[in-house]
Amino acid sequence: MSSNCLIQISENKIHIQDAFDYISANEHGANSSFIGSIRSKNLGKDVIAVSYDACTSLATNILSQICEEAQQQTTEPLRIYITHFKGRLQVGETSIIIAVSSPHRHEAFVACRFLIEEIKKRCPIWKQEHYSNGNSEWVKGHALCQH
Amino acid sequence: MNTEITLTVKLKGALQQYNKESKICVKVPNNSNLSTLKEAIIRALQKEAPTLTCDTALIESSVFANETEILERSSTLKTDQTLILLPPVCGG
């Protein structure tokens, strides 16, 4: 993994300040972030919580690949922080934080957007929604690419 | 020389609803491909939980991995091992 990239699949509460502490660099004037949190409605159902399942080792490897790809898209240096939660979260709690810094804003925005879109398509993480009526359901997702 | 090998397959995401332990053991002929392994898993899940309608489309859209990488479609199975079956993902 690059020394400018910190990746975690964590069962602990996510602290946003940790992300900004990591990406902070004197030569970087732009900080961009994406924070995902649990919302109370999905497809008309009242969500009370979400459980995340993950293949931790494989997910970490794939996140590392995605970070390398983000860096390869620009000649500007990036610092990248990604933490994805594993376990159960209540509505309003944070499931993922992606933070990117770079010397200028364009590269930070582009990398942040690239990272979240690729994570949704490629990272082996699944979520099960829990509803106010007592039912639970696994969310349909993106089929992984197999070469 | 063994003509059959034993695969332990961990089930992730929505596949866990078909098996309480979230893993299943199946035997397949040595040198089987991943399609043969999927067929064996479907048969085994239907045998274990006959009252559940096994979502074969979900299994068909899933891919195999080990702890570090997704296996290539052309992989053949030569030894007893543990694999993971990954259904479509939805992180974030």
C-alpha cells in the first residue's frame, strides 16, 4: 500500500477528524471528502439500522488497488484516507468516510468521486437493512467483475 | 491420487440466508472448474434447506475469491481449500 494512503475496514465508530488529520499536509491546499451515513428511508421502507458484512482482507486489497488507480489518474500527489464500517449502525451513523487532499481542488474532487464510485462497484462489502416492521433484507448490489 | 477434492465455501451477504453457519462443504471432481463448483453448491444448498427457494440467479451472479483475490473465470480446482462466494456488492 502507498505511504500516502490509509485504508481500514473497521468495527469501531468512524471519527471524521481522524481522516482530516491523516490527509493534512502543508503542501496540499485542497481537502475533499465523502461521508456516507445511514438514512431512514429506502425504496419506501422505514429503515432503523443497517448491518455491514465484509471480506476484510480482500476488501483491503481491492481498496488499495482503487487508491493506486486514483493516484495514476493524476500527476499531482494525493493523500487518501478510507475507512469503511463493518457491523451494525443506526440511522444517522457513519458507514464510510473517504478523504483526499492534493495541492489543488480539481484533483481532490475528482479522486474523491472516483473512489466512492469504484468502492460501490468493486469492494466486497454488503449491507442488510433492518426495518421498523421487524423485517430485514439484503440490499441488491453490483455483480463483481471476474476476468 | 484423489479423484475428488473438498471445498469449504464461505457465503457472504445475501447468500448467508441459505445456511446458518454461512459456509458449506462440497465435493467436486479434481480439476473441476468454477461452474461445476457453483452447480455443486446449488445442489448442496437445496438439499440443506429444501423449504427455501434457492436463488440460483444470485449464485450465478456471484464470483469466487480467496482471502486475497478474486479467482479468474478459467481457474481449475486441484486441492482441498477454502473459498469465498461473493454475491453482488453494495458498500458505501
